[in-house]
Amino acid sequence: MTIGPERFSLTANQREDGSLCEVFIYWGKHGTSSAGLMATYAVALSTGLQHRVPLADLIRPGLDQYFLPNGHTDDPDIPRVRSAVDYLARRLAIDWLPYPERAALGVYTLTERVRRWELAAGLRALGLAHLSIRRASRPALITSSTSRMVAVKSRRIAASSGSAS
């Protein structure tokens, strides 16, 4: 997979019971700082998994981490990310966590995000905004221009009303 011009390789292995047990991440030239940091992150995740730490607890700190490289990916489920760690956390959540756990983390595939926005827009159009779906603690990354405008407007309204997050 790629994030901007950078190429990454992610391998996830499972136990006999089907649960995730180890993760390998390859990025860049062997011996570089970035490759070493990603390999160390993979070892930390794998160690936690081998000690049966829940995947959601392991990936939660990586969600929305912001650093380079970031931006567009070639993954249709995750079209934009804030960093390689953000991508890894989202990809592992999508592949290994059931929907309710992912939703609690605010991790959705592109299709699920679009469906959520359509449902919310339909409820508003029917005058049932008070029944609107619960918003995740972090804003989801949206790629369609209409949804992006709605997301930006909702953030501006929240910011201007003085709500703290």
C-alpha cells in the first residue's frame, strides 16, 4: 500500500483460533530511522497481542496520529490518513475488529462513512435530527466534496459555539 509516494507492506498473522497474533511492517530502506521505528512499532503491537492485550487498546493511541507521510492512500477502504501509524491502526481495526468495536473507536470504511452521512442527512431532512446517529469522538475522514463541506461546517459550528472536546 502507499501513502503519497511512500510504499509500505503490512503482514498480519493469526493464531489457530483466528485471532490476530503478530504484525510486520516494512517501510523504506532497511536500516533507516523510519524503517526502524515502524519495525519497532510492529514489535510492540505483536508483543501486546501475544500477551492477549485487546487489539482496540493497542491501536487506540495510534488513531489520528499526525506526521509525515500522510494524505492519500491506494486503499479503497481508507482513502486518506494522517500518518503511517494512523493507517496501520485503521487497517488492523477494519480487518480484525467487529463493527461495534470499530465504531466505538470511530473507525469506518469509506462505504460505512458515506452510509452514516446519508442516514444523518435523511434524519435531518425528515425533521428527526434529535434521533441523529451518535457522532464519534473523532471526526471521520471524508472524501466526497459534499460530505467534506458538511463535516467542515459542523466543526465550525462546534468551534463557534465554544464546545470543548
